[in-house]
Amino acid sequence: MNLTGKVAFITGAGSGIGAAMAETFDQAGASVVIFDLNPAGQEVADSLKNPSLFVNGNVTSAQDIKQAVQASIETFGKIDILINNAGIFRDKKLLQMSEEEWDAVLDVNLKGAFTAMKEIGQHMMENKYGKIINISSVSHKGNFGQANYSASKAGLVSLTSTAAFELSPYVTVNAIAPGAIDTPLFQSMDEKGKQKFLKKIPLKRAGKPEEIAQAALFLASDASSYITGTLLEVDGGLTTGLNLR
Ligand SMILES: NC(=O)c1ccc[n+]([C@@H]2O[C@H](COP(=O)([O-])OP(=O)(O)OC[C@H]3O[C@@H](n4cnc5c(N)ncnc54)[C@H](O)[C@@H]3O)[C@@H](O)[C@H]2O)c1
């Protein structure tokens, strides 16, 4: 799964799963653009061996995304791969959730991906080549206390299918649904929440960010050339079916 000569634009690559994807794609030969709200994204860029670019920006700002896309094209000439990975959660039960908490999560997780796909999808169609990967979550099926997060991640799944139809045949669009992955986001959950998750995973452990990065590498490479519109669950078996043992 070689990405030599390819340019990957990864949102939220300053931490966790996004940073692991930046490292994995770099090792596979790609040049990586790290787009993140957190200035720590610069350290990830500095650690890569191929030429890379860090852009400090917010996925909720169409202007930030536009400028980052322009800077990427000025630096590398094109964008071949887009990973919509930036995500947040603000968990609360539906009846206690504020409008602000709803909007914040939907704006970053869903609208941010829409904005980046619109901007970069156009460029990919002109180049007649592109791979888009949206990072959803097992929570897209619904999860207690995550009305906003689950809805945003379910939205990403249907956005993926729709874009797969509309951007075919040049651009493939797929999604990954990670289960519990050991990142700062997962660690920020309360202990009870984490233990509930871990008890239900057939593989008996949280995933590593690198394990999501390997799945993303497959979908970003030409090894997956006949796959579009799909959702790949990378969750240690968590959502594989009822386990009433
Ligand atoms: N960790 C898990 O268990 C898990 C499970 C399922 C899905 N996911 C999804 O994977 C993705 C990555 O999660 P992670 O665990 O690596 O989280 P993380 O918090 O470690 O990293 C997320 C990154 O996104 C950046 N970010 C947040 N809001 C942003 C914005 N508005 N604009 C630009 N950058 C922004 C943050 O600065 C951070 O660097 C998220 O979409 C998350 O929903 C994670």
C-alpha cells in the first residue's frame, strides 16, 4: 500500500488518530497536510520525513479551509487524499443538552466535513482522481448520552454514500467507524464510560490509533480501487452483533 507521490490533507491531525494517520501516510511515501485548531499540529508536521505542511485552522470556518487548500496546492501542486477526521464530543442526555452543545458538535463533525469535501472534491474532480475518507464512529448507530455526536456520525455515513454517487467515477468516498481507540479523546471519557466500552469488546482491549491509520491507508491507496460508498468498522468486534452469552 504505497502512497509515493500522493498528497494527503488530514483534518485534526495534531493528535490521536489523525496524528497516527499522518505518520502512517508519511511512511507510505505521501506528503501530508496537517490541518488542526491546535498548534501542536506543527510538532506532528516536524516529525515527518517527507515534506509536510501544518495549517492552523478551524474546520467550522469555510475561509480557513479555503486558505489551507490554496496553501496545499501552492506547496504540493494538488491534493489526492482528504481525511475528515477532526471531531469533538459534548456528551449529555437529550433532555439536558443545550442548543450550543448540539450546534458545536454538528458544526465540527458534520458541517466541517461537508465544507472540506465541497472545496477539495471540486479540485479532485478537476484532477480526475481522489480518495475521501470520513472518520465516523460506532456511535453512528446511536449511543446513550450522545444524541449530538451520534447524529453527526450517522450524518457522515449518509454524506459518504451520497458523495460516492456524486463524485464517481473519479473520486472514491468511504467512511471508517472506529470503536474505542486509545487517544486523548477516549481518555477524556469518565472511567465508568471507558469500562463499559471495554467490557463489550470481543478483542478485550481498546484499539490503537495506528490500527485506524492502517485501515485508512488501505482506503487511501489504490489497493481499494473498487471500493466506494462503504463503511468500514474497525472496532475489535464491538458492533458485530448481539452477544448474549
Ligand atoms: N478515540 C476514539 O475512541 C474514537 C472512536 C470513534 C471515533 N473517533 C473519531 O476519530 C476522530 C479523531 O478522534 P481522536 O480520538 O483522535 O481525538 P483527539 O481529540 O485526540 O484529536 C482530534 C483532533 O481534532 C482537532 N480538532 C477538534 N476540533 C477541530 C476544529 N474545529 N478544527 C480543526 N481541528 C479540530 C483537535 O485539535 C485534535 O487535534 C474524531 O472524529 C472522533 O470522533 C474516535
